[in-house]
Amino acid sequence: MARDLPNPPPGFEELSADEKLDYVQSLWDRLAAHPEAIPVPAWHQRVIEERLARHQEDPDSARPWEEVREDVSDKLKGFRSRRE
């Protein structure tokens, strides 16, 4: 069971934005090094199963990852240009 930990950890607020990002990336890297140790909630598993079943019913409805990535990248570029 998870322990109550200070949120954010002591000293975190004193870090610069870059240092905070480095800290969070370091935590993520440590977790990602052992994905098998991260529990998957039951509702996540249900969503995966539902999506897999939909794909198996109509495999032609899927899009290649490269195409999806390009679309997302284009949308982000448009979003960034509107903010500037």
C-alpha cells in the first residue's frame, strides 16, 4: 500500500523550472525501467480489451502510427502558432 509522502517533496519548490523538469523526468525514467512493477488498474484493462475487440471487428479502421503522429504534430504546431 502507498505511504503518505509529502507532495511535493521537500526542496522541490526551491528548484528552477528546468531542475523540476529534470527531477520529474528522472522519476519517470526510474518507473519506466521496470514497467512490470507498475500495477494496471482493472478499468485500464477493460478499455484495452474493448478497443482490441473493436479493432478485431474492423481492422481496416486503424491508422498507421506514423500517420497519427504526423497529425498530432501538425495540430501541435498549429496550437503553438496560435499562442505566439
